Amino acid sequence: MPHRRVLSLWFPRLGAERLIRQSPWLADQPFAVVEDTGQMQVLSSLSQAASEAGLHKGQPLRDAHAMCAGLITRAQVPQREAAFLGALHRWAGRFSPWVAQEAPDALVIDLTGCAHLFGGEEALALQVAQDCTDLGLSVRLGIADTLGAAWALARFSAQSASPHRSGDAIDQEAYATRARAGKRRHWERGGAAPATAMAPAQDSSRIAAPGQSYSALAPLPVAALRIDSHVQQQLARLGLRSIGDLIGQPRAGLARRFGRGLVDRLDQAMGSAPEPIAPATPPDRFAMRLTLPEPIGLEADVAAGVARMLEPLCDKLRTKGRGARSLRLEAHRSDHSMQWLTVIAASATYDPHRLEPLIRMKLPEIDAGPGIDMLRLEAVRHEPLHDRATAGHLEAARRGQARRSQGAAMEDLIGRLGARIGMEAITRRHPGQSHIPEKGAQTLAAAWSEPATDWPQPPVARPLTLWRPEPVMAPDTPRLPARFRWRGRDFAPVGATGPERIAPEWWLDDPDWRSGQRDYWRVETDRGDRLWLFYAHGAALGSGWFCQGAFA
């Protein structure tokens, strides 16, 4: 059995270099990605120029601007950084199938039995460094027998344990003092300023020979064991500054004084305790490709190709218990260009007879040009879908089957309309969780909501049409007036039903309800209008009569 070997990849500038890849002009400028911690903004990732300016990760943004007036910043987007790390995860699959992510900026690769395919571990390390250089990324890597040792070598191979306190220990001073001290040495001794940036990728690798983890880790500081900062400080006060100082200490004493975590991390780094690598499960991908012997250009031929791919694609979805919600059709032309279209279904399904009409409706959008020589169909969005079995009385089973067929017909109609005018333009009304009249219903997208089956009945009938409250000229009293004026006309009530008192929702600040509680009346007027009037008792705004709706 081959000896276990682990490769740890650390991308110290991942967040900044992701944005530099999109805007290359940022590479020569002091640039940093800013993270909002809730109480302040701090630097989460820096470019090479920003590090050379004396800035560091975790520094408050206001201090960074004071040190470097030309600093350019961008807000951190954790989702996009995670997606970029996922792309690097797929790239790392070329070196080994056993790859795991260490959020937010590292990968772990189990190289056992794989390094000889690249000419050995040193050649593999050079290949990794070259690939990262081509991608515009800085990388630090380490190879060892254990995950803990590889992690330590990737991050601390260029460091060594330093004294805890001394008058000349520049790393114990504040960052601003440290920057000035570096400049003093440059002025006094005539040398170059100390480099604070990471070493180039090709010089940052560190490989521990099989079985030599102790000799590789012994000179490294105790921080390389992935322990908490307060434990590091306690060890430094006792003079235990390097991993070699800890290895010779009794395990029982270390566990009793510093906790079991320190001993576990030490044993994992040395290989005495297991630490498995759990690779991320690749997502399910459902796609079919059809390579044509001769280029095609007729819509009927493209439709025939789609029908030929759709059947096996739906079989794959059915096997995995998934339903396609969004399909992408790519038409690769013989001039090496590609056109694509997206089809969104009203509900997830693996029925090809329901998906094919939606695709056919959008086929005229494809321009065949010199001819299409390859078609590719992919389910870009899919959802879990389970078969339903109806059990019980025969009549109940028939009614359930009828409801399902009616629902499928409605979903197909929504899908066809959405293919023409867009899914966002098709909406449906749902009951709202509020007693306020204008909030009694809400508008939802039809494709992403279920039809409402049970509408709650209001205690009093509501008007057919509603509008924002309009002022009514009437005496400012809670009693229904004998005459009132609204929209330039005079009315006299001939019949009235009410009042119905409605109070505003105290936990929401609605400008229309700052007039306080309302008494609603259903009023029949001498002109034949049936209006919905209310008297506002006044709160933040004044009291008075208003009209808000009309009955049929």
C-alpha cells in the first residue's frame, strides 16, 4: 500500500486576485477587499501592492486609508468567492480525484498514488505553481504525510519560532511602528526595505519527505498546529514557541493545562491521530449532446434533434428523482460560434411531452448561419420530484387523478405563456396574512407558487374596487354625516351598514395608517353609488372622513 501523501494549497490573496482577474489594471494599484463585520470594515484580502504599502489582513479600513491614501477597495461578496473556490476545486481534480475545500481560501488534495503521474512530487508542485501563475493567483503549498503537517508547511514554511518578548522583537510592536522600523533599517543600513508580500508561487512550496514530518515541523511556530490564539500566548509565556518544544512534553500535562484540543492537533500533525479528507460530492449534472454528421439548418431538423436528446435526458432525471425546471439548448455552428436559448417550465417535471412544446416555441430564435453541427441540451436547474400514488376509495382516487391532470394542464398553460412573455409577467393572487383591507391579498409569480385553495372570508363584505383613501368633505365627527362631498359631487346617504372598526398593525409603520384606527361604513347614496367610507380617529395624522372603495 503506498504511503499517504497530502497536498495543501493556500491562496492568500484569493479575494483580491479574483477581482484583479476581472479588472487587470488593479494589479499595479494598492487594492484590497473590504469585509463588513457589523461594527467596522476591515481588510479581508490584499493585492501585492497593498501588502508592500504596509497594509495587512484584518486591518480596519480607516487605518488603512490613513497609511495609504491611494488605496482602492471593493466590497466582499462571499458567495462569489465561494463560487470561485469551487471553480478551483474542479481545476484541482486534474491532480487527484480526492479534493476537499477549506473555506474560504484553501484546498486539500490527497495525492496518494497520483504524484508519479506528473513525474514526482517536486514536478507536481512546479506544475501547480505554474498553473496558478497562469491563472493570476498567488499560492502557497505544502506536501506531507498528514493533513496537519501539509497545512502547516503551506502557511508557515517561511517562518520560524521567535522569542516571546524582547526589546528587538519587531513582530511584537504595533503595525505602524513596525513599518517605521523597516524604513529605519533601510535608511541606516542602505539595504532594500523588508518584503512583506508573499513569496512567488514557484518558491513557496515545501515538501516533507515520507516519514520526516517531525524534522519538517519542529522549527515551525506553534501557530502551525491550528490552535487558538490564547493557547499560543500561554505556550509562549512558558517558553514553548516551536512545535519541537511541544513534542518532547508529556501529553497528560499538556492536556491538563491547555485542553485536549492542543494534544489532538499535535497528534494529527504527527500522524498519531487520524484526520480524514472528506471530498465534496460533485453536483448532479444532466446533459445530452448530439453530434451531427452533416450541418443542419432547418427548424424541423433541430426539433428532431431536440426530441432525440430529450428522451434519454428525462430518463436520467427520472432515475435520480429530479425534475427539470430550466433547460438550456446550445446550438454549435460550423463556424465555431454558438447560440443558446433557455426554457423555463412552470413546474419541475421529467415528462418529455411537457418539455418538448416549450422548446419548440423558442426554436425560431436560433439562427443556423452556416449550419449547426452539434446540439447540447442541459437541465441547468432541477428540483427533487417524487412519484405520487393514490390509495383509498375508487371515487376518491378518480377525483385526485382529475385534480392532478387539471393542475398539469394549468402548469403547461403557464409554461407556454411564459415562453412568450416571460415567467415574471404571469402572476396569481394569494390570501395575505393581514386584516388590513389593502393587504388582504398578495401577488406572487405563478411559476413559483401553488394556487390558493382556501380563501378566508372577511367578517364583512369587501368592495369590488379599492384605492388609496381619498378625503371626504364632511363634519369631523364619528357619526355618519347626513350629507358629504366627494370628488366634486354632493351625496346623501339613503342606507348604511356599519361601523366595522379596523386598527392598524402596531408593528408596521404604514404611512396610510398613521391616522389611527378606522370605522368603516358601507353607504348607499342617493346617486346610486355604493361607497366604502371610513372615519379616521386620528393619531400621527389628523382625523376625518375618507372614501377607499366602491361596491358593485
